[in-house]
Amino acid sequence: QVQLQESGPGLVKPSGTLSLTCAVSGGSISSSNWWSWVRQPPGKGLEWIGEIYHSGSTNYNPSLKSRVTISVDKSKNQFSLKLSSVTAADTAVYYCARFRGPAKWFDPWGQGTLVTVSS
Amino acid sequence: SYELTQPLSVSVALGQTARITCGGNNIGSKNVHWYQQKPGQAPVLVIYRDSNRPSGIPERFSGSNSGNTATLTISRAQAGDEADYYCQVWDSSPHVVFGGGTKLTVL
């Protein structure tokens, strides 16, 4: 079955760029699914960041759109997130997930990775 | 933008039935999905498209959706069901909306 694993620095300086990668195993990223990033600040709820199709088509949360770039690397079966101009408010656990079906639900999820923005 | 409203907390006695609601304007016209999140873990899908259970999810979990309210029902609640539960829909913008989450306590 499909599994996802996030990786990247756990600490980013304010005003810097957060960069994470999600490796997909047990299935092809070129299947008929979208792939997504979701984050969760400590003690708070879930916030959708954006999604990408293997063709490179993307959709972003309007509240983050100016700072977010999601890309795909089919040769490595992975997709990536870049979030620029980060502040302490971007401190969160970042999850990648497969976005399924025309009705759009998340399954499965990666285990998540905590990214702290601090100097 | 579209909003989903969940109660902050729900309590249920061991072995009884818990109902967690998710309110939204005409939510009955949308597909609602539910996730369970235990402390320190990633969310897990428990219901998709209003009332469908993924493989591996017990039959005790069920869902319904009508009018302005979707409901996740957990029958014969167990201690292991204690978790945060989130509802989610796909909307035209910002595409994905999550409810604020409900903490389920099993007494």
C-alpha cells in the first residue's frame, strides 16, 4: 500500500524558506491522484496548504498562495514544498498526504515532521 | 469562504454512542470526510463521502450528512476511541476546508 514520508530541516530562521520533501513508496506518484500538504500548528487544528498533480498542475490555499510553491519530481517519486518568508506563525507539524477521488479526501498521510521557525 | 463548525469537546460513557457534529451552510450538498487523530500521531481517515468506511475501520464508526449538519457516530465507544476528530470538505475556494476539531473523551 502507498506510504508517504516527509523529510527536511526541523529548524528554519525567520524570513527564510522552509523546504520539505515527501517520498512516495508502494505506488507511483504518476497515478491518477493529487498529492497534498497540510500543516498543524502546535495544539491547533489542520490547515490545507496546497496540492499538485503529476503533470505539475497546482492549487494553493489563497491565504498562503503568495509564499508557497509545490513541485513534483516523477523520477524520484516525490513531491516538495517550499514556503518563503517564514515567521513564528509557520511553526507547525507538516504532513504530506494523498488526495483521493473526485470528492477529495486525504488518505494515507505521512507521519508528519515538526518545523520550528526560530533564530 | 466556506466554514465548518464542530463542538470543541464531546464526552461519552464507555460502551455508549458518541455523536460528533459538523455544521456548514447546506453541507448536505457536499461530500464530508472524517479523520481521527490521536496525540502525537498523524490523522487517519475514518469516514469518506459522508458514510463510507475505509478498510480496517470498525463498523462502529458511521456517518451521515443532511441539511446543514454532518454527523460522525461512534457506537459502543471504547477507550481507544479517545482522540481529536476533524471533518473536511472540498469547496471551490480555498478548495479544502477543515472543521476546527472535536476532542472526544470516553468516561
